[in-house]
Amino acid sequence: MVDQTRIAQLIESVTAPGALQSLADLVELCGLIEEDKGWRDPPQSFGDFIALSHSELSEALEEYRIGHSEAVSWNNANGKPEGIPSELADVLIRIFSRCQMKSIDIVDALQLKTRYNMTRPHRHGGKVL
Ligand SMILES: [Mg+2]
């Protein structure tokens, strides 16, 4: 059973004004690094962005398919982080970078959506997955 009191505490703490400033800073940083490293020349289309985000999820799936556990990370011989956590981080980095470039307030969207999701009924929509 999920601790409803804990959920209520977390909702209040993460949706309070300014609560996620460090996340907003991370979003900005991801975008600035992407720009600094030259990945915006030429500019990516929205379709490029979606496809590249999917590719990171596919990389995570491939790690899983070859037997790596979901929470296990390691560095390769060149010091590059590897594993499913790293690929999931890549997904977020791509999304955050896009949000920074397009002035999408993803922190606000996350707060709004989280609050909204709490108002939805159990397994809303009746779908299997
Ligand atoms: Mg990757």
C-alpha cells in the first residue's frame, strides 16, 4: 500500500513556488552544454529531437537485452558512464536541452502534471497498460 501521507507531503514540497529551482538550473545547464558542444549547428527539427530521444530509450533497452540490471552503472575504459541509468539520463538531458532551447517551462509542466495526476481515478481510462 502506498503511503498517502508521504505522497501528500511530497506533492506539497515539490510543487511549492521555487521548490525545483535546482531542476530549473539543470534544465538550463543541459541546454547550454548542448549549445557549447556544437549540437545545435545545424538546428535539430522537432522530429530529430523526438527520434534522438527514442534512440536513447532504445540504447537503454539494448543494455537490458544483453543482461544488464536496471540500476547498475559503470565507466568504460575511457571513463564514459555506461548502463541503463546513463541511457535514461541521456533521455532527460535531450528533453531538458530542448526545453531550454524552446523556452519550455518543463518544471512548471511537471508540477502541474503531477498535481493533475493525483486527481485522476485509480487506473483511469481502463487500459491494460
Ligand atoms: Mg546514450
